[in-house]
Amino acid sequence: MRNLLLVTTALAMTGTAALADDVKIGVLLGFTGPLESLAPGMAEGAELAMKEVSDSGKFMDGSTVTPVRGDSTCIDAGAATSTAERLITSDGVKGIFGAMCSGATSAVLQNVAMANGMVMISPSATSPALSDMEDDGLFFRTAPSDARQGDVMADIILEHGIKSVALTYTNNDYGKGLADSFQSAYEAKGGTVTISASHEDGKGDYSAEVGALASAGGDALVVAGYVDQGGSGILRGALDTGAFDTFVLPDGMIASALENNFGDELDGSFGQIPSSEGEGKDKFLALAQAAGFDGNQVYSGESYDAAALIMLAMAEAKSTDPKVYKTHIMDIANGPGEKILPGQLGHALDLIAEGKKIDYDGASSVNLIKGGESAGTFREVEIKDGKIETVKYR
């Protein structure tokens, strides 16, 4: 009898161990390209959530979570789709955190994710076109659409007493979508856009573009571009020629690289980025500091939240199959249930195991609306003494 009990116990232990696994999640960001300075902070945010879940020992019968990084480049759709295919077919990821930029996200969603039934949650793809794109219920985002950002930006500019602006945008899905939504909102509120002109990234000289913008005139220049690419080229050209002295800078332009490259040359300029305030954000900032990185980096909190949603949805679904857990993401994000903040992912897993509902609020006050996108809040910023300072949240 004693031997039988020992064998039975050994079999039970073996069975339990067999349930534990190493669940891989793709981290698909533009580690090279026009926003490469933002990618590390975003990856650190997502991987912080993955480590928290792994360290809890409470995920999927003791399974661990391993991030697998992949470079989308942001601007090369072919490279983004190739990397996504590798993440799915070779690395065996069970979800994709990303992509980062709207064009790459659209390409991966249409050409790879839908074909493979793979869930994607982007922390930063903001093109309004993604709102209505067919996605088989696989795509979500923790950053709000630029349809909302354009409206917020119009309000901020008018509150500064600026009634006319020149507008330049990077020639891709992100830039065009934001430029169109902003111009529509600004003009509807009584503002005048003197010129709306695209610019290409990767050029060494933007004097022709700056000349056209200066000729059109305006009380400020709106630069819907990338801080590591053409957006900064436009700024440098405009500053050097004195074409404009006030700039309006949306999310693609707000990063530490702006401070490093321009300092107090941009004092008085302003803009906005998706962000939130409150207990959830404060807890995330403390966790990030303890982990050795700055949680205030653009989209870092949204990245933590995107990764957390994937893992908590898997736990509630009791499955790492994207076709199964995709239907749980909206429930996890919106409740009803106990509110979950950063640092409480282990507690969330306990509640899920007990059959209780949770309402994941996270670092960015997560609330997903139709199409699985974020309702979103924005942080209004101004450049003062060469530093990006928070004005208020809206």
C-alpha cells in the first residue's frame, strides 16, 4: 500500500509539473527606425509586467512568461511582417505585444496575425484607420486613436490663443491620420491651417519643406512627425532659419531625445501625449524606478498594460490559445470586478483562480471601447528651460 501511495504521489507530481510551461510573448517594436529612442522604455514596461507574472508563480499552473523581442523598424512593412512571422512560426509566441507604429501594425495585422489567429495588443499604434479595420477580434490597443488626439490638440492650440498654424506630417499612416483629424477639428473650432504638407523621413536636408511652410505662414508650426527622424529635421531647419519660433508637438515628437537635441531652443513650445495620472500611474512609476528605468517614458505605462491584458486574459480563459483568450480581453479590461493596479498582477491571478471578476485599470486607467481601443487620456506638456514639463491632464 505504501509503495502504491508513493507511486500515486509521484504520478500526481509529474502531472502537475507537466502543466507548467514557458509561455512566450512577442515584443514587436521599432528597435531601429524613426522612433528607436522610445522602444527601450516601452519594452521595459511590457517586460516588467511579464516578470511580475512569472515571479508570482501563479500563472497557468506555475508557468513562466518569456519575452521574445522582434524589430518592426516602424517604417518597413516587409521587415515588420517577416519579423512577426518569425515570432509566430519559429519562436512559438502565444501573443504579440505591438506593433509600435501604425503602418507596421496594419501590415502585421492584415498579413500575419489574422492568417495565424494571433492576438496583438499595441501600446502606441494610433492611426484612426485601425479603428475600422477588419481584425477578427484579434487586435486591441491601450493608446487612444489619433481621432481623439487631433481634437485635444486643437483645443490646446486655441487655448494658447493661436488662431492659425502651418502643419507638416510624416508621410505614413500615423502622420496622415493625425494631420487629417487635427485639421478637421481645428478648422471646425475656428482655426486656420495655412498649409498641410507631408515630409519624408530619412532626408539630410529639409530646407525646401521648411521654405514652403514659412511661405504659407502661421502663428505656430504643428509637427506631426518622428523625433528620431524627419520631425527633428524640420525643427532644426525652422529654428536655424527663424521660420517659426513656436512649435506644437504631438506624441511622436515627445521624448527625451527632444530635450537632448534642442534644449531651451524650444522653450514655449507645447504639445500632448497619451498618458494618465492617479494611483495606478504612481504605482507603475515606483515599480519602474525599482526596476531601474524611467516609467515616465512615452508609452511605457501603456506597454505594461498591454502585456498584462494578454496574460490575465490567458489566465481567465485557462488557455494560451489566442483564438480562445481573445474573447476575454474586453472583460478583463472593463470589469465589473475588483480594480487591479500595477504591482497587483499576482493578486489578480488569485482572484481569477477563485472564479472572481477583475477590472484591470493598470498604469493608464485602461478602458477599452468599441473595436478594442482605449478611450484614453492625454498629458499636456510644455517645454520650459529645455525640459518637457507637465501642464495638466485632459
